[in-house]
Amino acid sequence: MQSSDDPTFFSFGDWTVRPAQRTIERQDERLVLEPKLIDVLTYLAGTGGEVVSTEQLLAACWRGTFYGDNPVHKTVALLRKALQDDARSPRYIATVRKRGYQVVAKVAFADARERATVGRRSWNDGSPFRGLLAFGSEDSDVFFGRARATAELLRAIRRSDADGCAFVLVAGPSGCGKSSLVQAGIVPSLLGEAGHDGLRVSAWTSFVARTPTSPLIETLAGALCRWTPGGRPVFVDSERHALAKALANDLDFVIDRIERETAGRDDRLLIVVDAMEGLVTQPPDQVATAIRALDRLARSGRVIVLGTCRNDFYPQLMAIPGLLALKHDGGSYDLGSPSPGEMAQIIRLPTRAAGLSFDRDPQGERMLDDVLLEAACRHATALPLLQYTLQALYEVKDDDGTLTFAAYEAMGGLEGALAQRAERIHDSLDARAIRAFPRLLHRLVAVAGDGVTARTVRWIDIDDDEQHAVRQLIDARLLVSLLEDDEPCFTLAHEALLRHWPRVADWVQTHRADLRARARIAEMAARWAAEGQRREHLIPRGQLLADARRLSREAHPPLDADQRRFVRLSLRHARYAMMTLAGMAAAIAVLAVISTFAAVNARKAERHAEARRADAESLLDFMLGDMNERLDALGRLDLLDEVTHRAMQVMGGHDWKSDAPEAVLRQAKALREIGEIRYARGDSDGAIQAFQSADTSLAHLVKEHPDQTEAYAERGKLAYWRGQIAFGRGKYDETKLEWRNYLEQATLRAKLEPDVPDAWQELSYAHNCLGSIAQRTDNAEEATSEFDISSSLKRRVLGMQPAARKMWLELADTMSWEASVEQQRGKLRDALGHLVQEREAVHAARESGEPTNLWLYRRALSDLHLARARADLGMIAQAESDYTAAATTFAQLVRDVPDNRKWQRDLALTRSQQGWLAYGTGDAALALRRYADAGELLQKLLAVDGKVNDWRTLLAVNRTWESMAHLRLGDLAPAATAANDALSLFGDVPATAASSRVLRALADMTAGEIARQRGDASTASTHLDRAFTELRPRAEKSTDPRVLDPYVRIATLLGHQDEAAPYLERLRQAGYRAPAFETFVSHTNQGKMQ
């Protein structure tokens, strides 16, 4: 036998495996295995005991040259025979039913580290690393660490093709390797001689959707002209413009040509649409045309369409008409960051393939690849930094091919390598290039919400100084040149530069508002031009128009000529609108004065006064009816404030009894809408006054005219709003009383008007309200019943009015409440299913054209609900993405309408929950910044109306979480202050407010742990015992993670681990994997307390 000094061997149970020689040996036995057997055995040995699917093995060891999974089963059977293993009682390789295979033997490598393969493969084409560039199909031999993702994505492609819509959208965080996975993992597998599982591609093409240099449909046409199956083009380049027209207007021609050119072949054509997040910054009409073409191609049976997108742009992408349906009928794949084992393969295996090695630290005896692995695993988006660092190490390697510690430390480690080199390059630019650098950033950077992406820029669009700078940056490989639609272009080498180069990141933060404004102006100008330059597409009054005025005068680089003309006409139109609005306001004021004067002098001019009053009431109908509805969709209730104030003065002191029913209804409706405006702006007392006045008038009306169905509707709405105010103040008994009154009024109306959809719609709202209060007071059965009734009634309305898109938003609201009940029952996966349906309902409600603020708000709520549900299930990357999407939209809405308190409240809640997620993933400093943002918003809300219990509770929870973050950092003084603030904010919580009592117990628990660490045993015991007493009886019969999580914590802190164990098991069975809880359990198991 060979010496154990041989670095290419490893032990597999009691066997020693030498892949280079294809042998396994033990004691006096020595067997030579076939190449495929040794490949599979070596791969399985490096998986760290994880379950490996047959698809994963096929992708890694057969590279796509197979049909079906029989080769895997046969090979594993032969391996077991060689190892003398038994499938029924495995000692080496176990079969996991319906999942794959798992190594159960102990595996140890010669250097004590795991590897996915230890055999060397030849790579003689220079560096095996790609720096900031994506891996291409020609790099597949050094593309490691993504076998699982490759297998899963191939399976998704195969499934979507079989289902008749061959489209798959690959979504993931920026820098997770989406483009590399497709180009170096998927494309080679599908282009292979046998393809994947019988699905083969004969030709492929791609284009980047990120800010194409010509109309999107022409970019797509140019990509299709690069299809050359068997060396013969499907479309020749000279017919590109004709093809673009056909893609827009004659898709039958396009499909016929594809079928004719691929006749008699079973293989497919592949098109990859990279960086689809770029679609959100392009003219909607161009995007819609391109999506229609891609949809038809994917359903043709001849073409596979793959798209990639950053998941922080996923909600905006799904709002694009047609794309949601295409993804639904096709498929999607969520690519996460590599696991530590996969990251190890990414670092080590290309190095071995190229005959390189890693240095050993002479002081600490650590290997450089271990240090790189540890650093990479600390960051969710480390892949670009890692590849850049490995490439930089390769460029200064020793003569013997060693990547050295000295070079790594000189470049500032993984985090500093990119920033340090980029800054050195910037400093080396001459004065002319440095002056042009900020102008280049304006052209290269695009902002959408909180997201930042790179743009592709044409050379002909930049001046001489900018061209001079670009050439130097391309030579330094910070920019890359490319050809798009036969146009020379350039773009950033990787978007990681936007995040990890401090100079650029700071510049983006400083200029974010201008970048966002420029993007919106460009998009709106393009749409205005495409829609025939109609006035309704000009920029409306507001912050954007003010920004447009400034940018048209001061921007560097300037807005283009078309955009400047668009801004000029928008400003002119806004001036006309202001004059018109001023005239309307003056007319309203005059009419109000005339109406009041006429009422005082009614005896002298009764007919004249009645006519004037009718005019005023008609105007009020318009202002508080149609205009209110439109402004409600925008959230701009502030514009009606002065009008409603004057309307209340006009109607004050009116003799309701003597009025006709129509007049009473009109005035009651006006008061109700006034109350809604007051409530939305934080004036609850003013709202109650308006609601009570309206209800008094309607009570007289119903008594005298019991057949007035609209009066029941109005009284029901008034009962809803009174209940909503009580709910916000934590008065749940009063809430239930008002909402039962709401149900009674809605039921009466539905009986009187069974054929009117609005009657059933109002009845559905009443049941939804009762479900929500039942859920809040821990009555899950009643809540489920009420939500089911509400949902069925809303579907009934949709059946009566299929075009009522707003009803989809109401149905989405019920789905979110149903999800909350399932969460309370511990059915977290079922809850997630409801929330996915909620998002689909929200998208179904999207009207054509620009989304309204109401729709944007509802979409943001859906994102927030999904984020918390996914965080509870441990889906951290997706939760982060959903939280970012929600926060971006809420922040945009609050900027647009700064006095809408509901939107401010939900932005604060999102920031607070973002902090809780950051705390759970170990970033207490980031958590504290999020909590500070949330706290500032909530303090401002309470300054407006301190009686809103909901706001106080949110602030109390935020302070509790803030206290926990300080505690983790060891800052006991601010931790104690925050915990005491939280307890003070909670105050005496009523027994009916179950959820608030649980939250207060968490604050007590935190205060107790702080006191314990400060050595104050008496105070600690008081707080901890009070929390335990509160939570113990609630946990006994509960399946709600919101109760079980804090109970397991308090029981553990008090040393009752045995008592906590069954409740921990309930959480495990529910799939509960909230990061903060997982961290607590993990540290507890290690004997440490959080």
C-alpha cells in the first residue's frame, strides 16, 4: 500500500480510496474500480453526509450524457457490491426514499478537509477564476460548487417543457451566481450530445435586458439572429429589423420559421434573458411587446426561455402585465447563496484543476483556503468578492503556483480586495478622466426603489472626456466593453462595485434621489412619446415635477432634448392646472358662503336658497364622491382637508328631520368621508365626532323610512369605522360590539337588495372584521369561520362582477387574515400558501397603466406578510428580499403622501421586523439602525395621537427588540433603558388583549435577563417569574409560535429545559425556524445564554 502521505487519498469507513489510481483497499484487499464508480464514490464522499439526489449525481458525474436515472442506480448498486455493503442495513451508502442517497460511513481526507472530488482535472487555459465576470459555457470545467442547483434547475426546465410552457425564471440575490449557473452549468448540460434526460438544445443565444441600447424588441430580434443550429442560422442578420416587426405584430411568422428550420429534430433552441430586473426601468409598452413574444416562443414547443433576475426586483417584475402568467405557467427557481460545503468546492476545486495550491500561515498554521472560506461564509453575497480576490491572488502567485498569505493580507482580505484595487485605479486616473468620472456614474447607475443596478451605455452617447476615462477603466477591468445590436457599448464589470467600492456606494447614496428622478423622468418621457404625447402622461404636480425642473436646468450630464421638452410641457401644464384648481377652490368657497347666507335668509328667498343649496350639495357630492375615490387611490386626502372643514361648517346645525331622505344620505355620506379623512390623518377624536353626527341623522331617517337600503349601508360603514378606532385603541369589547352592529346593518341591506353586488361586498367586509377580532382574542375557530364566509362572499361578488378588480384586493386581505389563523395554529406552510395566493390576488387587481398608490400599498402589505412568514420558516434570503421590497414601496408612498398615518405605521413595522431579522442572523448593529428608524416614525405618530394603542404596542415591541440587540452587544445600560421603556409603554394590558400580554412577557423576560447579567438577582427573579407565570398557561394548549417561542425561551432561562422540550418539539413539527429563535436554541445547546 502507498504511504498515507499521499494527499490524494481519503478514508471511507474502513476503506482507503485513491481516486487517482481508481482503487479502494483495506487490510489485504485491493480493488480497481471503473472510472464512473470512482467518480460517484468520490463525489458522495465530499457531500458531508447530505442527501444527494439522482439528478445531482447525473449533473455532476455524467455531465448530461444520459437518459433517465438508471445509470445512477446501477452505479450505486455496483459500488455497494464492491464495498460489500447491504442496501437494507447500509454501512456506507444509504438510500433515502424518494430523495436520493446519503453517505453514512465516516469520511476523512488526507488533509482533514472535505472535498467534492479529489482527483485532478487538467486546466491549461490560464486562470481558473473569473474575477468580476460571469462563468461562460467555455468555463464549465472549472465551474464547481453548484451541482445541486444545476440538477434542480435542469429538473425545473424539463418539467416546464413537458407542461407546454418552457419558461423558467431564475431569481436570487445580486452576486449569487445566476448568470454563471445558467451559462456554465445549464447550457453545457443541454448542449451535450445527449442533453439532459433526453432534452437537448442545438443552439443557444442570450441578451442582457438591463438598459438595452436600442428598443427592446430589436435587441430580442438581434439575439434570435444568433441561433445557428447545425451551423445554419434560423434568422439571418440582414432581416433583423423585419424580424423585430414580426415579433411585435406577426408572431405566427416567427414560429413558422422556427418550426421550418428545426423540422425533423427533437431538440430545442434556447434563449437566455439575463438581468431581467432591467425591464422595470424601460418603457412599459416595449416591455409588454417583448414579454408577449417570449411567451409565444416558450409555448411553441421548440424554444426554451430562461430568465435571470435579482430577487429584490421580483415584486416589480411580477407587476409587468403578462410576466406573472408566463412564470405561473412555466416555472421559477430561487437560487440562494452557496452552502459552506459548496463554497469550499468553489474555492478549492478550480485551484486543484489548474495545478495551483494555497499557502499556509507560518504563525497560525492556518491554510489560506480555510481563511477564504471563513470570510466568504460571513457574507450572503460574497461570491463576486471571492472570485475577484482569487483572481487577484492568481495574478501575484508564486513561481510554483502558490496563492500566498502575504498577497491576501496586502490586499486587505476578502472585503478589502475589490475596494482597495478599485480605489488605486481611480487614483491613477489622470485629471481629465477624474473630472469625467461622476458623469459616467450618472450614466452607468440606475435606481429603482431601494435597488441599484448597472446600465449599459453606448459609446456614441458620451463625450470625449468620458470616452477617455472609459478606456482607462476598461484597461483596468473595472468596466467591460461589449457589442449590443452591433453598437459598441460598455458597462460595469460587476454590480458588486456598486456595493463594495465605498467611493461609488457613497456617491450612489448621495445622488439616489436624483438617480431615481432621472429614471422616472426617462420612463415617463418615453411613455408620453409612445402614447402620442397626450397630456395625461405629463408629470403631475409634486416632488417629481420639482426635481424635473431642477434637473432640466442643472443636471450633469444633462437630460436629453426629448426629456427637456417633456419637462417643459409638464411644467406648463402644471401651471394651468394650478390656475384651474385655484378657480375651483374659489368657486367652492363662494358657493359655501352663498349657501350659508341663503340658509339664514331662507324666508326671504326660499326657492333661491334651495337652488343654491342644491348646487352646493352637488358640488360636495363631486368633491367627496368621485374626487374622493380618485384621491383615495392615490392616498392624497390632504387635498380635501380645507374643503371638508368648510363642508362641516355648512352642514353644522342643519335640521336633519325636515330634509328629504336623499339629502340626509348625501350629508351623512359627506360626514362619514370627512371622518375617514380625519382618521387617516391621525385625528381620531375628530373622526368620531363626524361619525357620530352622521349616525344621529341616519337613525332618524331609518326610523321614518325603514325601506331606505342605502341608509343601512351607511350605518354599517359608520359602525365599522367606530370599531376600527376602538380596535386601534385596544378596546376589543367595544370593537366587537360595533362590528356586530356592522354585520346587522349589512345583513339587513343584503336581504333588501339581493341582486346588488355592493350589498354582498359590504356583508363580506363585516364578516372579515369579526374574524379579525376573533383572531386577535385567540378564538381561532370563530375566526376561521368568519374568514371562510367573507372569502366566499367576495368570490360571489367577483362572479357577479368579473371586471371588479378592486375586489381582488379585498379578497387578498381576507387571505392574509386566513394565513394569520393558520400561523396561530402552527400550520406555517399552509399559512405561506395563503400568502402566496394573497400576492397573486393583488397582482390580479392591477389595472392597466401606472399603478395607483392604493395598489402599491396593498402589494407592499403582501410583501410584508410573505417576509415574516418566510422568516419564520428559516427562508432568510427570500425574507430579506420581501422585506426590502415592502420597505421600498412603503417609503415611496410615505414620501408621496407624508400625512398618511397608516402608511407611516406600516413602514415603521417593516423597519422593525427588518431589524428583528438582522438580529436573528447575527447583525445586531444593523438591527439597531433598523429599530432606530422604526422608533423615530412611531414617536412621530404618537405625537399626533397618543391614544392609538396599536402605535404604542408597536413602539413597545420595537424597544424590546432594541433592548435585546444592546444586550447581545454587551451594552447593558442602553439595554436596560430600552426594556424599561417597553414595559412602561405596555402599561396594564387588559386580559382580553392576549397577544399584547405575550409581547409584554417578552419585555419582562428581556428585563430579567439584563438584571441577571447586572447581578441584580431580585429584580431578575421578579421579571422572569412574571413572564413565566403569564406564558405557561397560554403555552399549554397553544400551537402558536408567537406564544411557544417566548415560552421555550423563558422556561430555558429559568432552567426548566425538560419542561420546554415538548413545546420545542411542537415548534419543530410546525417547521418553525425563525433566525432569532434558532440562534437562541443553538447557543443554549452550547451552554451559552442569549
